[in-house]
Amino acid sequence: MRVAVVALGKIGLPLAVQFADSGHEVIGVDVNQRHVDMINSGTEPFPGEAHLQEKLSHAVSTGKLRATTDYSDAIPNAEVVVIVVPLFVDDETWEPDFAWMDAATRSLAEHLTPGTLVSYETTLPVGTTRDRWKPMLEAGSGLVEGEQFHVVFSPERVLTGRVFADLRKYPKLIGGLSEEGAARAREFYESALQFDERPDLPRPNGVWDLGSAEASEMAKLAETTYRDVNIGLANQFGLFAAANGIDIYQVIEACNSQPFSHIHRPGIAVGGHCIPVYPRLYLSTDGDADIVRTARTLNASMPERLVAQADGLLGGLDGQRVVVLGAAYRGGVKETAFSGVFPTVEALRARGAQPVVHDPLYSDDELRALGFEPYTLGEAVDVAVLQTDHLDYRSLAPADLPGIKLLVDGRAATDAARWAGTPRIVVGVGS
């Protein structure tokens, strides 16, 4: 098939490569000319995705994949168009910002030709595919959805760094606005994806039709919102445990020893493109979901809570040099989307501290570009706040942080034996 992929970011580019690797003719559209040029030269624009470089090189060299900034080059006569344009959420109002997706959809509509299947993979509030994209595509193209073209929602369910493995591991969910659209989507994704055997699933791994775009939209929101709510509960338990001299990790291990308990781990922050964002998308259409709002608010408050705890223990952080260990939102991944480093540094500055940041995945110049003063292990420091659970940090000892008065371990990742004799706050553990 001739396939167009709109937005060649950290999800869109691996998807385009996957489709090409399965034998389809793929044209990717992106607004970033530099990324387009790099892709056409066979070079990945953002290193770190497993197997992407080798697969991209092969797809470009065989002529199965090319990139462009021009919708008129990619969209006309495409049999399938897959859209993975980012959707943002306003930090203050928690309302979705559709600006980028609106622009992409209008550009797509302008060049849409009869017979095309349009699949939205960007996570959306329930009802968006039917109530926003369908009328926008019809108005811009003059075509009728369900007759002259078809629209489905099929959420991406992958994590950066392991996209190709996740594409095989998890069922591909689809939900159409018509039965024919759903059938077309099933045909395409079954031709473009390969699936691992999953005897643990209630039905065979593969393409799962949920019956409607709304059900598919909600499935993606529900699976990610569940994680945020679960982490919020773990953080609530952790705060209580720490205040009462209890080790929450022993409690969680005990609870999860039977099959009906799946308590997650507490932590200083919940980051990434998904878990901090999608609960707010869910709340945009279900304002009565108080449990979702409470969990999101609690999780967002954790950096401030731990910094306040350090402030109280030391009698103030004014003038103290504090290193935040980890800029990335999770260990081993070079990505700062909604990372806890930002609210942690902000909370430190508000108390007069002098925050510096270290991350083994980022150069000093990259940290400065993020607005941080870089730190090198071995330099004098008063306090350390472990924000990212990089493997490198598990072997840290006071000698690596000369002069340290207090370690705030926001991930329960450090070795207690190495820190004997140094005051240490561990999230979820009472002193």
C-alpha cells in the first residue's frame, strides 16, 4: 500500500519505518526540514530508539521510505494516512490544545483523495475523532466520511526506546466511525504489524476492534490514567508510611504477593509524554472524575513535598548548593518531557537554594540549553536530590558528592549501606 505518516517524531518515525519494513511504500510528512533531510539521508534525527538506525537505513536505501515537508507530495492517492501529531495540554487550565493537530488535519483535508483511510494514533479525549476530525476533514476535502473516505482511531501504545518491541507485544486497538472503516484499518494494520504470541491474553494477540472510535479513545486514556491513579495511591501510602516509621516498599511487596494487588511504587515525579498528560485529557470530558483529579494533583505535588521536607530537616535551604540528580523523566531514557527535574529545580529556587543538575545522558551544553547549571560528580555540594533512577546512581556514595549534608532519594534507588552516617530521606520510608 501507499502510506503517508504525518509527523516523524519519536513515535511517528519508528511507525513509518515499521510500515516500510513490512513492504509498504511510505512517505513521511514533517514540518522540520532538518529532520526531513536527515531521514532522507538515512540518518536518525534523535538517537536512542533501539534498532531504528538500522531499519531506517534499510528502508531509505531500498526506496521504501522517504520524507517531505509538503502535504501535496504525500497525501494525494495515499491508501492510508496515519497521523501522530502531538497534542498538548495547557498547564493551568488542563484543557487540550489542538493547535498543531488542527493545522495538520486541515492540511491533510486539503489534499485528501477518495478511497483513503485516515487513522489517528495521537491520544485524544473521547469523542474527538467523530466530533472534531470527521467534520474538519469533510469540510476541507468536500468528501463524505464513510462513503468516500474512512476515519478510525488507533492509539499508539509504545514507549520511546522500545517502540519496535512494543509494537509486537501489545494488541493494536482500532475503532472506526463505520464498519467499512474498521475493516480497512484491520486489513492495513494486520499487513503492517507482526505480533508476539501472548498466551496470557484472553484472545489472540493482534488487531482488536473495539467497535467504535470512542471505545478505542477511552481504552488508551483508561490504561494510562490507571497508572497515574495507581502511582497517586502509592504516593499517598508512601507519605503516610514515612510519617509513621514504616517502609512502604516492604508493605507493597507483601501486598503484591497475592494476585489481586498491583500497587505501583511511589516517587518524586511522574514524567513523560503520557502519564502526566492523558489523565487531564480524560478529565476534559469527564469532569466528575474526582479520583483522577486528586491523583494527578498529588503526583504533581511530590517534588515540592520532598523539597519542603529537606528544607525543614536542614532548617532552611537558602544559599545551599543542591544537585538534582537526573534531568530525564525516567532512567535510561534521554527525554525530559514533563520531567520532575523542572518542578524540583523550581521548588529549590523558591527556597533560595542554588540548584545544579547532573545527568549522565546529557552534556553540560544540553543541560544549559534546558535552563540548568550543570554539575560534575566530585564537586562540592550541600544536598542531593535523586530525581531519575538511572543505573549509574545506584552505586553513588557520599564520596561522589563531597560535603553532602543530606541525600533526598526520590526513587528509593540508592544503597542504604553506602550512605550509613549521612542523613537520608527516602520517598516512602520512615526514619
